[in-house]
Amino acid sequence: MLYVPAHRPAMLAKTQSIPADFFVVDLEDGVAPAEKSAARDNVREAAGKGRLPHDRWGLRVNHDGSKWFEDDMQLAEEVKPPAVVLPKAEDPVVVASVAGRVTGDDCAIALMIETALGVGRARELAAADGSVNALFYGAADLERSLGARPGADRTWERHAMSEIVLAARMAVCAAIDAVTFAYRNEEKLESDARVARELGFDGKGCIHPAQIETIHRVFSSTSDEVEWAERVLREWKTQDGERAGVVVIGHEMIEGVHVEIARRILARRA
């Protein structure tokens, strides 16, 4: 999921040729205050001329307490993006209000969980409206909110990350990890992505196209996982697992839950 600052029209134009799965067209943190109005004009033009990926982008508005929020929401109502991304989500009432303004046009809502209050209310926020289909984790703002001191292996943020994944699963929506700002440090990017994948995140945000290949690789199923999954589905069918309820493969007992895991692994093949 690539963040694209809306004040740079050349970058908006490139979204159709970049192999990200989703684009967040950003009006918030990636755009300086003096550029907000021009950024909205750029989005209006790009959307009007079909320069953005048809159903693979969302508009990140400024947070609801900002002086730009209303102008951003009016833009969202005008251009009708596939999704609206609400940053610093903390109040389920605000989420429902935003949804009420745009979801009549089949617009999804993605929530950025990036403050202590947001993490604490993650489950309420995810359940605030049926249009919420993703929770995006924001690490930089959470670090500030918690007064944390980042260290190796993402130890400081794992409790919050787990809460976001739990909230997403309870609401049956996606969980997307935060960006890694050190975009030239591939070792850190891969390490960060592996922690997120192990915790259950579905994908990861990025700030530069060079990060996409590594993220795709980490979040795709490995060859060993695919081999195991194919064997599970094959033996489940051969041994009539639906009737028996359990089958044995070598020294491993396989139940219905393993079949579901196997199907999920195969769905994530590169």
C-alpha cells in the first residue's frame, strides 16, 4: 500500500504503472499546510481525468479536528473515491458520521489507528460502521502518543499491533502495517515486515516504490507453506476429511481449521 502525496501531480499520474496493490492519496501528513488547497485541486483533476487506479485508491483526509477536514470531506463527496482514509481515528461517532457522508456511493472507510486512545478503542472503531473495511496502523504518531523509545525487533509496539489485528479480525476487515521510513534500508524493511506478517497483518504501507518488491515477497506464502497447504487439501479430499472430521498426514493430525489455513496460504501465493 503506497502513500502518494497529493501535492505532487506527477506522482499521482504514475499510480497506474506502479505495482502496489493499493494507493493512499494523501492530503494529510505528507502535504504541507501551504500546499493543502493545491493538493485538493490535483486530486480533483486526476480523479476527473481517470488518472488514478479505478478501484485501488483511497483519499486520506486531514483528521476531524483540523481546519482542513471539512474541505477534504467536501472533496471526497465530489470525487467519490473508492475509499476514504480517516487518520488519527479515536471516536466511533466521527467514524459513523464520515461513513454517512460518503458510503452511499459505495465508498469504504479505512481507519488509521495511531494514538493511545485509538488503540484502546480499536474494536469500537472497527465496529462503528459496516463500511469500515481496513485498519491502518500508524507507528510514528503512536510512538509520540505513548512516549515510547523504539528498539530492535519492534518490541515497543507489538502490544498495539496485536490489538489492531484483533480488532480487525473481530470486525472482519484488513489490517495493514505502518510504513518503514528508512526506505533505503532494505534489511530493516524486511525485518519490520516479517514482524507484522508473523503477528497477522495482511500487508504493509510504504512510502517509496522501491519498497514494494520486498513487502510483496515477505507477505506472500513461501514455497514450503504452499507445499504443505496443497498436501493438506489433497489428503483432506482423499481421506474424506469432511466426513471423518480429521485426517492424518505423516505425524500431523489435520482438522478443519488446518484446511482453512491451507486455503488462506494458497490465496497468498505470489
